Amino acid sequence: MNSKIRFFFEEINFTLKKKTVTRNWLTNVLREEYKTPLHINYIFCTDVYLSELNKKYLNHSTFTDIITFPDLSHSKKISGDIYISVERIKENAEKYEQTFDTELARVMVHGVLHLLGYKDKTPDEKELMTQKEDYYLNKLLLF
């Protein structure tokens, strides 16, 4: 596979639907942000798998839906690993009254936005991140 956006699965039986559409959408997100992907790896996994990464690398002991590890060695091209807990996506979809696919897309673009340098620690940063997520989710509907 020669794609710059790749999908992997760790300790979970999960199939990502519409891989080509998803790749094209994410590539267009990067294009709109004036970047191109070098290598972006999405790793779909369980809560336990992601929790262990959270403890090991971020010293957090909570469940999370996503962890993004950017590769900062490239300035013009975006590269990194994005780990997503499928279990957390399912739970959050119910909590926020969204479909699984919508919540998954939101989290996937959230990871790309982190690779692009967007943060979500302060209220202003969270607001901008949510606006960007909403904007790009609406673009996905056009595919």
C-alpha cells in the first residue's frame, strides 16, 4: 500500500468503512490547512490498549478516545500516529446522541487538527477546535 494515510487495528475486531472516501476527505482537510501528509497512521484499538499508552507516554490514568503523537521532524508535511479507542467512540456517540460514524469522523479529524498544531487545553482553543471539526465534518457530507 502506497497511501500516505493508513489504517491499522490493534487488539480489536473493527472494520473502517469507506476507507478511500475517508482518505480523500482527510487529505482535503490537510490541503485546506496548506499541508500535505507524509505519513499519518490511524491505529484503532481498545480502551485498555489506549489506556496503557496514556499511562506510559502521557502519565494519565484515564480513558480517552484519542491520543495523537505528531512527528515534528517535518515542517511542510504532516506526519504522526493517531490512536483511537473504538469503544470510547461507541460510548461517546451514545452520550452525545450522534451516530457512530459521525463521532468517529469527528475524532479522526480532531487527530489531524492536533497534528496541524491545534490545541484544546483552554476554552478558546476548544472552541476553535470544535469549529474546525464542525466545518470539516460538513465537508465530509459533500463526498
